Amino acid sequence: MNMNPGKHVKFSIWYIVLAVLLVWLFQDLVMKPLAIQQTEVTYSQFLDDLNAGKIDTVSVGTTRIFFTTKANASKKTPPVYNVVSINDPTLVDKLTKAGVTFAGQPPSNGAMTALLWWILPLLPLALIWYFVYRRMKQGGPQSMLLGKNKSHEISGEMTGVKFDDVGGVDEVEVELKEIIEFLKTPERFTRMGAKLPKGVLLVGPPGTGKTLLAKATAGEAGVPFFSLSGSDFVEMFVGVGAARVRDLFEQAKKKAPCIVFIDEIDAIGQARATVGSVGTNDEREQTLNQLLAEMDGFEPNQGVVIMGATNRPEVLDKALLRPGRFDRQIQVTLPTEQGRKQILLIHTRPVTLGEDANLDRLAQITPGFSGADLANIVNEAALLAVRRKSDSVSMGDFDLAIERVVAGLQRKMPLRDEVKRRVAYHEGGHALVAQLLPHTDPVHKVSIIPTAKGALGYTLQMPEEDQYLLGEEELKERMAVMLGGRVAELVIFNEPSTGAANDLERATDLARRMITEFGMSKSLGPVRYLNDAGMGYLGSSPGLRQEISPETATLIDREVKELVEGAQKWATQLLTDHSDALEQVAQILQEKEVISGEEIARIAQEKKA
């Protein structure tokens, strides 16, 4: 559908003009010389026909003589012959003597001929270039328009997102609604001397809804919304990123009040390197410098609010984060239990829920899940319901969806009996230690069915509530649960296996954090030995500080070893004292491959009595 009929007519006329010009050039420069060449005769033959009285009419030109013969005079369109004109002073006398009707042709315009032969052949090339340029400017290959920014402008209401479509971020909504009010009714704030914040930076882990919040802000404010990614600025050519920043802000100023949203701003906002450092990127730094100047330079950007989103705030340049540029930094954290329920209510609107589906319980057993994780769980549960040809999504579908997200897709991979028996004791050891300790999360389900993530089995624990603080005893209990599988193999088979590799890694990491980060060591004291550089939302693990002495590093290793060995001894004592319960749990797992947390709790209680 053509949204601009005037432009379409204009291009159609140009196409017609070009076609007519090409046809004329073809006839004049190709067909006409070809026809002349076909009817050309020699000058001697022309004189012989003239002396014999065969010629009827003659037209004398500056370069050629055209004539017709009496033999063809009766034809409606007699053929015209031509001959190259030579310097013959007696030609007129010869024509008069022969009684031939003759006339002269005026000489051609030399300037016009030069125009036709030199300028007109270039005209088609100029027209082709013009059309290509117009097509590029209208949104063709933007890579050719290097200085043009790649933002997508949409009206606020066209985002289709409101704050009602975003859940679990009530505190963030309060901050953003104030900016919306400023954009809608700025006079309320300017009367008090308040100024519109120039920038809002949304910071948080992946999947918490930072981009969705930006869309909702534009949707609620009803103002133009420019959306682009930080990587859209930088190209291989120097200066392109800075030119795109200038072009973006020029467009935004024309549409003010408006919102400019730069997703993944860390792509251009990383801290600038010091002089002489290796690996600097001048193009990215020029782009950042231009962005800094546009956000808070000599020229004010009245009514233009810059919103940025990143999950790597630790790498951003300090000049970008100062007041006057990004005045507000809003933390978009993982949702609480109430927030998870709001998110589940939003994503289950189009889903038909079964009678047993309990969103309160689902929100309770999913701590640490982001909004994107919860949306994925709802979608996976709906797909499972369709697969079993059900009309509604049950709580069992949600449980299986959580297992798929956490543990991975189950694989029907046959295991040898001895391997299956070892895996059953391993997972039973995890589950039984978790059940026997007082502060660990309750066991929800244990399975020895292999998964796509490479695990031969898994123990799924579901916490009853969000935990924001953990004591030293609780951390030691978690380490004991992690080592419960390895200990069960040692108790039953008198040797460990490679299946405990991931358990050892997690237990060692937790013990090291207790020593270096939480100060839970009597020998080393309440000192933090961890380097904060590199810590962020993406799970990067920082190392020890450079100034730590080798003796201290050795002592840290010794303390970590003692913590892990203590957790293993604790788990060994528990499983030795409850060996009958371990045997019964492992036996059920070998027969059914799955056991519920309620059944493990019942077995542990009966054996304890």
C-alpha cells in the first residue's frame, strides 16, 4: 500500500521521460546511422545515374546528398539513397542540365551536435544515480548512508505497552511516572524551578524488563519514541558513530518532547582508556565523546529525555554517569514473591488455567527467577498442555516447565544397571542430607532421568520464601547438601566418581566466598580479600586483590579446604546414621526413576522414629 501517492506519480513521470529519451537516443544514434549505411552508394554511381536521367529528386546537405530514382517515383514511399558529399563546383550545373528537381539542406548546429554526442550519453547515468540515491534515502541500504542514525521512531501509543503490562517493578514505576508527568505537564514543575532530568539509566540483571519499561514509559507519556541499540552507532569507518549521534539528536530536537532509548548502552559507553594503554578504540571513544557533548553540552536539549539500559554498569564511563547526563540510575532488580505473582498474572491472561493451577504457590517456589524466566515457564507449560491434548494448563505442567528450565530437557538415554544404581545413591544422598538439615530448602523432586544439560540425574529444591540474608551455619548446610551425593558414593561404594565434579566446584566456590568475601574465618579475621573489579550482573567472578601476600593466599586455600572437608564430614555422619533411609530412597529411584519430596520426608521421619 502506497502511503505517499504524490511521490509515486512523480517517479512514474520520471520513468516515462527516461524511457522516451532512451528510445530517441536509440533511434537517432543506432537505427538512423544503420539505415543510412544500408542505402549508401558511391559518388561515381550517383553521377552515372544522373547522366543517364534515372534520378528524380535530389537533396544536397553539408555532408551527404540524398536522392530518389524515377524507377521508384510511383511508389508511395520511394527509397532514399545517399552518397557522401564531395567538393564538386559543377554539381549544380549538372543537376540543372539533367532537369532534376533539387534543394539544399541547412547546416546542422555544431553546439547542439556536441550536446547530443557528449552530454546526452551521460544523462542516463545521472538519472540512475539520482534514483539510487533517492531509494537509499527512503530506507534502502542504510549502510551506504553512513552518517545516518538507525533509530526507529514510533509514536508513544504505538508501542502497545502500558505499565499495566509490566509487573513486579512498582518502585521503578514511581520513578518513571514522574518523568511522564514532566513530559505531559512541564509547567507544574517549572513553576517550582524544577528541571527535566536529562537521562535515566535502567540497570539490572538480564530479563528483568528494562526494555519493556522503556516502551511502557513511551506508551504512557504518548510522545515520540526513538529506539536503537548501542551497537548501531559504531561502524568500521572512523567518525561514523559521532555523526550518527549528531543526527539522532537533531531528529529528537525537532520532535521534542520525546524519549530517546539506547539499549545496551555499554556498547558505546565503556570507560575511556588512559593515554598509552593498549587496545584502545578511537572510533568508540569519539562516539562516546559526542554523546557526552549532546547530553550536556553548550546547546540545551529541551524536552529530550535519554533513557539507557545496561546490565554492565561497572564498565560505564564515569563522565556518562554523573548528574547532568544520567541524572537518575534506577535499579531494576529481580522480582519479589509479590512481583512474581503480578508477572505470572500478566503472562497467564491468554492462557486457560486448570482448577489446580495455583499462581501463589508458583510465585513462592520460583525465587531468583526474572520476568523473562517466568514468561518462559508459562509458555513451556502451555506447550506441554497442548502436547498432552488438554484444554487447560495444570499445576503439573508448570512443575514440568520449571524442571525443564532449571534442569533441562529429559533424555530417554538407557543406563547400565550399575550406573543407574550409583546415580540413584548419589541423588538420594543429596536429597536425604537436604531433608535432615534444618535450614535447607525443602526437596521438591528427585529424578535419575538424564537431561540435555549433561546431568545423569538431579535433585530439585524449592524454597518456601525469598531469602535475603544467610548465616554462616546455613551456608555450611548448603555445602553439606552439595557434597551429599559424593559422600553417598563413598559410604556405599567406598570410592567417589566423576559425577560429583560440579558439586565439588560449587562447594569450593561457596567456601572461597565465605572466606574472601564474607569474612567467615577466625584465622584471617573480618577482612575482605576479594577484588571488586569485574563484579556485575553477568556472573563474572573477580579474583583476589593484587596486594595480597603469598602467605595470605596460602592461608586462604587452607581455610577453604577445611570448610569443604568439614561439610563432607557432616554429610558423612548424617548418611551413616540414616543409612536405612538412604537405601530405601535409592531403591525407589532405581524402580521408578522419580521420587517426590513428600515421600522422602516420610521415609526420613519413619527411619528417625
